[in-house]
Amino acid sequence: MKRLLTATLALTAILAPTASAQNVKLEARAILPADAAFPAPFAGVINTDPVPAPGATQPVGGFSALLDAGNGDFWAMPDNGFGNKANSRSFILRLYKVKPNWRTEWSGKGTVNVKSAITLSDPDEKVPFPIVNENTEERILTGGDFDIESVRQAPDGTFYFGEEFGPFIVHVDATGKVLDAPIGIPKIAGQKPVRSPDNPYLFGRANNLGGSSGFEAMALSFDGKTLYPILEGAVIGDDPLVRRVYEFDVKDRHYTGRTWTYRMTQPTTFVSDAVAFGRDQIIVTERDNGQGATALWKKAFVIDVPDRRPNLAKREIVDLIDVKDKEGISLFGARPGDFGLGNPFKFPYSTVEAVLPLSNNELAFVNDTNFGSTGRNANLPDYSDFIILKVPGIK
């Protein structure tokens, strides 16, 4: 067994935006309606248990993670559903394959087609604690079992999910079948074990991580060998600005015991996503809880991959509340009361939780709708807002 090591390295902030952050441009946009639904073996309804029904559908909802699925498609992942463990027992955990028909300055409908879905399940009973669909053959997983918030696809085609109830790492095959028991954070030298209030192994012990503060972000290294899950919130007793970063060996499927710290720039903000950018860097997004006019901090930074360079620092590359849209791409389909459209374009959603690097200095973003957030329009539930930004100078 490898000896557990602990390394702590603070990521220092560059407060002023770089030239690239000041010249970010909206290149394309597509919208999935708030009421989008997809076929399912049972309906997803808040505060209900699964009831199999022919012709049932699940609400698609917003998205907490994006993956490139090839040929212009994306894997888009909702989280646990309606907001918590108790009210999401009928919400199926899924990856949806979606294809945006991008609206650009030249053409495009600005719509999103939901093509297919991968449903997470545990037919081989790898999950060692009771699940909502415990006594069914398929053992479909729901938001009453896990709160998946991040996902990465390994070179072998399997998926790793970062989760918040444990927090756990959940490993499934390409069809969504669980391959291993969920992997919790081990006891690491110099640190107390981390447990959320929804951890199934709490057994009366006090939690030291707040609810919805687990692995919201998880980057996979460029070579596919290492995962870097990051806690969304601070561990109780830590500096409130510190977010713990862990290292997970994909081949051996265990934590290495090495940790780092990511330091927030602003108090009361959260790490919302992390993704590899080239061989030596990671893009990390930060957000506040504001929406609409109160959305003030929705930003993306670049950091060095842990251990690749001795002095890790973060550099702001995107401010999602100040994006250039001189061509008026965002104005298509505008409704009375919509906020943040035009030039400058704003991405004023409470939970901006997904970023994906594309080619040619482009980044894709999408929001989580929280089934009722009102960031774009105070009188209407948010839609899933897919955007592509041109970010000059990132490398």
C-alpha cells in the first residue's frame, strides 16, 4: 500500500483581469427550453418515489457538466434533480447526448436536440448501502442515491462522476452500469476525514462539510491518468477561502493521498467546475449565488496542473457578466423582461457549473437551471443556455 502523502500549496490570485478576459466575445448560442423532457421508465416528479409507467418522461433540467461526445454532440449531465436527497428520489441520474444547432452572427436556429441518454444503474449491486430502487432488477440510480455534479470520461470509455452526498467518486461503464463501490475520501495524514451531512456512513457522527459542498468540480489530466476532484465549499475548520484539491489515480482507482489547496478570490463564492486545458493547465470556474442583477461573480481562471510547476497561480480568463456581443447574437428570441442580452452579454445564472474547452481558443459553457431559477427573467424559469465564447490569448 502506498504511503499517504500530503502536500499543501496555495493558489494565489491575480485580481485584475487579463487582456483576454476583457475581450471575450460571444460566438454562438443555443437554448434548451426549461420544460424539456425525455422518455423514461418512470416519471421524475418532485417529492415522489419511482412508479413504473408506460410512456413516462423525465424532466431534463439544467446541466452541471459537459463532455465532448464528437461530431458536434455533447454529453450534458444534470445533477441529482430537484435540489436535495429527499425530494429527488424519482429523478433518474443520466447523461444526455445533445446537439446544439448554434445561432451565430450568420445563421442557425439556436435550438438544442436531445438525442439519447445513458441511465446510471447498479444491477451488479456494487453500491454497498440501500438505494431507492433497491429491490428492482435494473436498480436504476436516482437523486435519492447520489448527487452527481461532475463527470469525466477515461481513455477506456468509462465515466467517473464527482458526487456530493459522500462526497464520493462513482465509476460506471459506457452504458452507465456501476463498476465499483463508490469511493469516499480516505483518511489522509494531517487531515480529518471529510463527510457531508448526507453521507450514508455518518452513523450519528458530525459532518465537517456543508450540504452541496462536495465534488462539484473534477478535472481529468490530459493523459487520462489522474483525476483532480475539488470540493465546492470549505471544510469546517479550514480557512473559509480554501478549497481542497485531491489526486486520484485512475489506473489503480484510489486516492494517492496527495492534496493541494485552491484559494478563492472572493468570500462566499464556490468552485463550480474544473477541466484540463492542454497538457499543463486546468480551467477552474468560480461563482457566487447571485442571479439576474445580483449575479456579480461568474468567472473562469487558468491554473497550472498540480506538481507540473512549482509556483501555481491562477489567471482570470473569462468574466461571464461582461461578454462582448456586438453582433447581437444573444438577442434572438428575446422575451419581455429578459436580462443581460445584447452588448455586453451577461450569463447571470445562479449556478454556472459547466465549462468545456473547444478548438481555436473557444470555451463552451452551460448553466444549471435548478428547476426554477430566474437569472435571465425574473418572471420565467431559466432555460439551459449553451454558449460558445472566443477567448483570445488563452494558451
